[in-house]
Amino acid sequence: MDEQQELKEELERILRREQFTLRSIFEELKAIRSKLLYGDEPAYVVEDKVQELIWRVGHYVGEF
């Protein structure tokens, strides 16, 4: 396998991992939205979930 092919495969692995992370964040945001719309949980529980997601995203993008 040549170097160009190895780099291509590495970039594809990175892209799949990033897409998985973004999909996970997206699904969590949808769940939080549902909880806010339908009042499934108390506000403080939803706030904790939002704070956790902010922390996760901050680490993901290098802000924390």
C-alpha cells in the first residue's frame, strides 16, 4: 500500500469518527428539545443535560 492510499484511509477513519460524534450530539440535542417541549423532566434535570452537552462540545472543539 502506498503512502497516498494510507493517508486516504486514515482521513476516512477520522471522518467516520467525527461524523459519529456529531450524530451523537445531534441526537442528544433532539432528546433535550423533546424534554423541553413536552415537560418530560424538571427544568433542573434538563439544565444539567444541557450543561453536560456544552462541556462535551467544548472539549470536542478545544474550548475547554
